[in-house]
Amino acid sequence: GLKNVDVRKVGIGSKAEVATMVASPLMLGGASVEPDTVAGLINSREPLLSEQISITALDDDIREMGLPVPDFIKIDIEGGELDALVGARSTLTTHKPQLFLEMHGETMNLKRKNVAAIVASLNELGYRDIRHVETGARIDVENSAVAAEGHLYCQ
């Protein structure tokens, strides 16, 4: 019954492209196009599903589809979080929507590296009040490893 939701079959990234999304049938919610995550899935030697998907930058999608500017964005895209921020740069710097991000990475070291890059990018985009949802800790580049497990919320 929602009138302001339009579900579309498109991924969000840094640019328009077609990518192969790979998933384990045992965990479809972990489907990803991120190279390290895909390599980890392939190396698991279990049966996999794959599908070609279209990806677009959020800035382009808002402009081309005539979408309203979001005031809240949830990003849970299995390793593609930084690409999504890059593709939403104009929206984020101009309109400052609230953000909720789930952290991903194929290994704990990759998660820590990804979180550090995401926090640095958020700071560059003007986001200073970044919180680790699970602990309430304020996150900056120096303590970003705290958020390798869990979620970030940005006002």
C-alpha cells in the first residue's frame, strides 16, 4: 500500500555499467559484484548463482528518472559501499541526507580497510557526526576499525 516506493531492478555504484552479481544459494542476501567478495564466493567451491545486473550512479539516477532528492539513504551492498558514495557525491554534498551503512569486506582486514576508506570519504563529503550503531561510539578515521563489525549512521 505504499505510494512513495518504486522497486526497480538496478544496483547503485560509482558509474553506469553492467556487472555480474554472484551469490551462494544458501545466502542470497550476500550477493555481490565487489571483486574480493566474488572471489571469496568462487573460492568456497560451493554451487553459485550469478546474474548480469545494471548499475547506475545515484546522482545520475535521481537526475535521469526525475526522482525526489532523498533525505535518508540506506546502503547495504556487500562491499560496494564506497562506490555508492562516489556515485552519490553531488546528492550527498548538496543535500546531506542521513545515511545508514552496513559494513562489509571478505575478511576482517578488508572490512577494516573498507571502513577506514568509507569514513575518510564521508568526512570529505562533509559528514562529521558518524556513529557506530551498535556501540554509539563516534567514529573518525583514527578509530574506524571499531565499526568493522556493524553499521554506521550519519547525520
